Amino acid sequence: MLILWVLFLLAQSANAQLLEEKTPSNRADSLRGYLYPERSCYDINYYHLDVKLDMEQKAISGTNLFKFTATRNFTRLQFDLFANLKVEKVIYKGRALPFKREVNAVFVTFPLIKKGAKDSFMVYYSGKPIVARRAPWDGGFVFAKDAAGLPNVATACQGVGASIWWPNKDHQADEVDSMLISVTVPKGLKDVSNGRLRKVTELSNGLTRFDWFVSNPINNYDVALNVGNFVHFEDSYAGEKGKLTLDYWVLPENLERAKTQFTANVKPMLKAFEYWFGPYPFYEDGYKLVESPHLGMEHQSAVAYGNKYQNGYLGRDLSGTGWGMKWDFIVVHESGHEWFGNNITSKDIGDMWIHEGFTNYSESLFIESLFGKQAGQEYVWGTRRAIANQSPVQGPYHVNKEGSGDMYYKGGNLLNMLRVIINDDDKWRNILRGLNREFYHQTVTRNQVINYINAQSGKYLNKIFMQYLDHVNLPTLEIRFQDGKPFYRWIADVHGFDMPVKMQVKGGNYQFVHPTQNFKPLELEGATKENIIVDPNFYIGKLVY
């Protein structure tokens, strides 16, 4: 207990150093990224999003019901909707409320709502949503056609925000507890959204409405619609929490390919991730793969799939090792987000490395589960060729801005390295499972994640996280020979950086050494300039002279 208490105190004192919170760069950024009183005054409990698609005009119209609990007394709140979409009216207790727009934020004036009150209002809206130029990266609607010329429509809005197509409290810190998604489409087409299909209603005007209910908390950017002439097949998986339903919605021309590809990848993925991370987090809502006209996205319980039924990433191995061609990247990576991104969600988009770093690392654990530990580690090493080291992994807070794309591969390498430093695979697995248990269906901060890993590992890892997340440079291990004897130290941005590292004399066994930022003798018998080898699991620079 003493060591854990000491680690806790050290973490608390260092957390102030972990990241200086940035001031919003402009009003538009802060309206989107900051929890001003008009946003923090209410906790969202339930949405009923009800939208109709006009395929000819590429337009949408509908309503969203907000049910909330007031966290303080207020007379004004903010919700979010992109300015190209019109707010027609806001209805509260049967009457229209005054509202005004500022950029993509909408401020509504209420009669006094008292702290603790449970209340609701309805937003009516319409317009032509932004069409994504290159989904899923830039975000918006995708309007495509299938092989028969029928519409195939999808949404993808991570980063840019869900308010690009529907009105909501568009901040990751407040996930809605449950949600009903109603989507009306032309007869003959189907909508597949998150959660479970509750009802299909044939309307009198040649339209069909699909009602999907999400019974678990869900972050805004995960909410999705997928419209097409889908065919459906199903399966089930005997998982840690019992029977997990598996549902697959694909275009008719791809049915047989989908059966082959999904059968080969989904159950092995679930087995690997439940072993490493704990039970699939959304048994109540099931697991779905939905064919999409874009590459893919981690839409909770309705993962979007567009990898063209092939292994690798569109047929390529991102690691260059060969291991990446033995499985379907989109099935594995986007499903990995069900644990990191959907179950555990960062409160601020500046901490998106929590989503992407852990999920990138999940790829190597999947490989390890099939081909062994060495294969998984080789995959991690191979991904380093995609790391730019040009801007920090950590993004600024309060401005809806992610860190660099290095959050994927640098994040994955950081986690693989921490596993080696902790030097106990059972403990490491319990940490990964424990994160998903401790923060089950929660939004988290960077410090919560780091402090948990510190406490469970019994190691103080803050400075390692700081170096790899907040700084561009890799720490460099400098080894200097003087009178034939080796001395070593770290060159790093973080003051007091003292990460242990494994080294060997070529042909010997790896052993931990403990450099600091001051030169000291390297106790490695028989070491020469030519025969010192650093364990390749350590993503560092090395300078020997």
C-alpha cells in the first residue's frame, strides 16, 4: 500500500506538468470545444433523433428530442448544429422558445430551469448536410450508388462532430445514456443504425421508417445511419458475458464474399479482444458490421466496413512485415474501438490518442493471439516507418483539435514499450482489462488513464508519457566510451527523464539498465561500440561514440 500511496502523490504533483491546458484559439473553436456554462448546465440523458432522407435533393429533415437533467439553475443553454442546416423551431412544453445562432452553436432561452430538474425540449431542423469529400477523414454525408444503381448513403463525422448532420450537445465529455434513432427512407431501401432494430413501419407515402434503439451510453460521433439495398445474415458468439449476437448487413453483390471474410475475422477478433480487454462492452446492443461506401468507422455496435472484403488495409500491409496481410484491417481496427473509443471515451478530443493509440496497439495483440508474441511485436516495429515525429501526439484542450496522426503508431509503440517496462504480461493484461472495467461506459481524461496504469503497475510512468505524447523528439540513449569504458545517459525533453531500457551485448541476454540524464557507468560486461544492442521494443534514438 505504501508504494501505491507514494506513486499516487507523485502522480498528483506531476499531473500539473503533464499538459498545460491551452486557451481557445478563437470563438468558433471554443464554442465547439469548450464546456461553457451554457453547455455544462445540463446533462444529456436521452435523445430521439427522427430524420427523413430526400435522396433526390440530398437533403434531410427531422427532429431531435433532448431529455436532460439540470446540473445548475439556468435560463439559457447551448446545443450544436452546423450553420448550413436550418433550425426551424425549438419547442418546450408546447411552445416555441427564442434562440439565436453563433457560428455552429445555437443558444436557447428558457424559463428558469432549476438544478436537479429533469426536463426536455424538441429541435426541428432541415437542410442539405455537408457532403464528405473524402470520408471518413473529412466527415459528413456520403451519397453513393451500389452496383444496381440504387442509393447507398452513410454518415461519418469523427473529429468534425456529429452536429454536422444532427442537433445535439456536441462534446465528447457528455455521452447520452440511451437513444432512439428513427430514419425514414424510400421504400425498398433499408437503414441500419446503432443498437437493435425495434420496429419497421411502412408509411403511406412510399416511405419506410426504421427505429433503432441504443440501450448503452454512446458518444455523438458514433451515431450513424447507413442506407442501402442491404441483405442480412447473422451468427452468434459465445463470449465472456454469454451469447453475443452478430449481425451483418451488406450489399447483395457482396453477400458470399462477406460471409467468407467476416467468418474468418470476426470471431477470432472477439476472442482476442475479450481475452486482452475484457467482455465486449455492448452485449445489450449486439455487434454489427455494415457495408459502407467509405473505408470504415467505429460506429458503436454498427461498425462501418468498406475494406472491399480483402485482408490488409485495402490490400496493403501498413507494417511492411507481412503480418498485416493475414487479417482484415478494418474489421479488427474499427472493432478494437469498441473498447477504446466507445467504451472508454476521451472527454476532450485533444486526448484522442487514448482512442487511437490503444486501438493501434490492439492490432498487434490480435496478431499475437493468432501467430505468437514475436509476430505481434514485429508488427509494432514495422509500423514505425509511418511515424513522422513532426508534431505532438497530444492535442490542445478546449478547441476541438486532435493531436498529430502519430497518435496511432507512436501511441501503439508507446504501449508496447510500457508492456516491456512493466515486465509482467499477466499484470499488463490485467491493466488493459482493468481500464475497461474501471472506466466502463465512461468518458475519461488523460490523467485518469495514466494514474490508473501507474497504480496498477506499481511504477511511476508519467515522464515516459510526457516525452512520447507532448514532445516531438524521441529520447536518445547516448553511450560514450572513455578509456574503453562505457558511460550512458538519456537526452530527452522531459526534465528528469529516467526510463529503464533493456540492452545486451550481442549474443548475450537482455537486461534492464537504468539511465538518467546524467552520465554514469554502463554495467554491461564486454560492451564495445560495435556490440551493444537495445531491445527493439524500445522506440528510441541511439548515439554511440
